[in-house]
Amino acid sequence: MSATLSTILVVEDDSIVRMLIVDVLEELEYKVLEADGSDQALKILRDETQQIDLMMTDVGLPGMDGRELAKEARKLRPALKVLFASGYAESIDVPNGMHMIGKPFSIDQLRDKVKKIID
């Protein structure tokens, strides 16, 4: 494994989907942090000792949705890269400097998208 392992925060309320995404990212040798919603994600983001290179979040989270979470996350970490995941990708307005991947996505699509964003 690389000494400069990139860290990805995965925010997904569906535990099965979250587990699959985490497994794929770990196989690709990323360090992965998990959150089941916005509250847990913000708690992780507030920990300034924790490096986070990318936050991948579902758009349709209960409570604070993914776009609201991204806005709050960028207040805490202005340079944070954000990847939204949504089954309604074509109807989502993605804020400038943020990225989108449509669900369902293949392992190859996820790998390519994350690599492009982080590199």
C-alpha cells in the first residue's frame, strides 16, 4: 500500500449500498471512513486530525440531504472534494467544483470517477 493513502468519507444511509461502496474502495486501496447520515458525517468532518480527500455522499439522505451536507462540509473544509451519488443523476444540479455519479454504477465507473477526482 502507498504511504500517501487517500481517505474517502462515504455517506450513505442504506447499509448494504454503503458496505458495497466501502468494500470496492478498500479493494482499490483507499482508506475509507463511513457515515450513515449527515450528523455522523459532520462529526467526522469536524475532527481536524482526520485527513479526508473526498466525501462521497448519497444525495437522498434523510434529514439534511447530500447537497446540504456538502455545503456544510465545505464550510468546515473549503478544499474538500465532493462526489454525489444519485439514482436521479440527470435531474440533480451539481454545485461548481463537485462531481456526480449515477446509481447504479459499476465498479469500473466508481474507480475511474474517484481516481479522476482525487488525482
